[in-house]
Amino acid sequence: MLLKVGELARRSGMTVRTLHHYDAIGLLTPSARSDAGYRLYNRDDIARLHQIQAMRQLDLSLADIGALLARPNASLSAVIEQQIAALTRQIDRATDLRDRLHRLRGQLMTGEEPDLADWLTTLEMMTMQDKYLTQDEQNQLRSNKLAGAANWPALIQAVHALMDRGVAVESKEAQALASRWMSMVADYTGGDPRLLSKLDTMHRNEPALQVKSGITTDVLAYMTRAVRHSKLALYAKYLSPQELQRMHDGDERYVSEWPGLVAEIRRAMDSRQTVDDPSVQKLAQRWMDLFNAYVGTDPETHRKLQAAYENEPALLAGTGIDREMLAYLRDALEIAQLQ
């Protein structure tokens, strides 16, 4: 069965102009044309159109959709799975909102009025988290937070006390707090680098959250320096003073760029993208560029660092990086060298 462009537009709920545009950019080219030159679409064309529209609902650009469909292993079932997952997330968000409204209505109907300040703060925090986190991520954080929520205020207060006293990040006190901080962050995020990256961005961009939590940009900077000092002390067992100084000088770029890149690589691994995938190749190259900028290009330095990672588990703790990821990147880079 072949459909003309007008009939396909009518039955799919799309416009003829959109279908013409898809044809013009090579995204959906009809398999046949009539003797009069009219576009004719068959079953395969309609299946491809479903893939395109499903990906559009996932907020992918037409260019990205074209690249994905050009892959040899592109399948309609995988796209439908993604579409189902996206709809499930929307349903979960709507269900959560409905449940919140039910609770609020129940309070009001029984004459119970939430404290205005708490109510407004809660609404602000809900809106804030929605800007950065999916509903699944918010639920995961709420679940993780229940286990260690009581420990955070004391830790943050202790960090503020050290800062007020001008205690250096190299001190034993600061190093002890840095160890506790990294352990609690790992528990809170479940070791997920994507959550860590999003939370870091949210804290840095939202002054109201900094005030409420006590985790200000100064606190983040202090703890970041303390954690980096503890790790540089481990690196010192393997690297020369010159190599250590180069790493120290590159800390600012490392801290700002590494978490987001680690999160992207983890997403690629979780979605089972193969190491020869062009997008994975780009991620691996970004990794290598940043790594070289951080430690230099000397192969001997790279060998020393590999030994450090193998012998010092604390170096990767809290980073979202593990041996599986390092192997994944190594395989991707080896394929890139062969091309």
C-alpha cells in the first residue's frame, strides 16, 4: 500500500510542508513516485517516520536524528523503548504532582494550614530541582538522603568552622572532613557521576539553595581544594615534582570540565553504545585532550598514572570513574588510532 504525501499528512497528523522538508533534507525520502511525480510512501517509510517523530519527542534535533538513523544498527524497537521510557517518566512526574496535590488538599480540608515560610520554601525547592533533575533523579536523591540526612548539617557546620579559623586545606582536620565529605557525597548520589554533575551545577547556579543548605561556593571551593590535596598526595608517590605541579596548575579546568564529561561517557556506556560509535569516539577524544592538558603527553607520565589508578582506589573514589570506564575509553582510543 502506497500513500500520497497529502494522505500521509492527514493520517499522521502532520503537515505536508513538514513532510516536504524531511524529504528536502534527506531525512525521509519517499520510496517511490507516481507517473505524475507525486511522492509515494510505503510501509518502511512510515516506520521511519515513526522513528523520526519518536525522537523528536525526545527533544533531539533533526541533525541528530539523521545521524542516529544512519547507523547500521538503528532499530525501530529501540526507539520505541526510548519513547516508552520517556512517557513513563512523564506519567511518573504527573503522578507525583497529583499525590502532592492530594496531600495538600487533605491538609486544607482538615483545617491544617502549612507554615507559609515552609510552604514557599518547599515550592521554591521543587521548582528549582525540576530545572536540573528528572523526577526519577529527585526520587533517588530523596531515598538516598533519608539514610544520611542527619549527618550533613554537622559536617557543613564543621567546614564553616575551619574556614572561619583560617585552617589550611592541607591540615589533618580539613583532610579528615574531606574524606567524610566524599564518602557522604558518594552515598547521596549513589556514585552516579551524572547526578554529581547536575547537583554541582544546581548548587553553583542557585544562591537560594546555597543559603538554605549552607553549601556556598566558598564551601565548595574549600572542600574541592581539600579533596584535590589528598589525591595529589597519593599521586606524589608515583609522579615527579614537575609532573605534580603541572597537575596542580590544571586543577581549575579539571574541576570545571571533568564531571560533565564523565557523566556523558557513563550515559554512553549505560545505553550500550559501542566503542566504534562516532559519538563515543568524540567523547574519547575529548577525554584524551583534557587528560593531556592536565598531565601532559609524555607516555612515561601516562604509565605512572595507570599504575597509580591500579594501586590507589581512593584516586577514583567519588569521581564516577572506574576501571570499566577506563577500559571502555582505552578501547575507543585504540580504534581511533587504527582509523
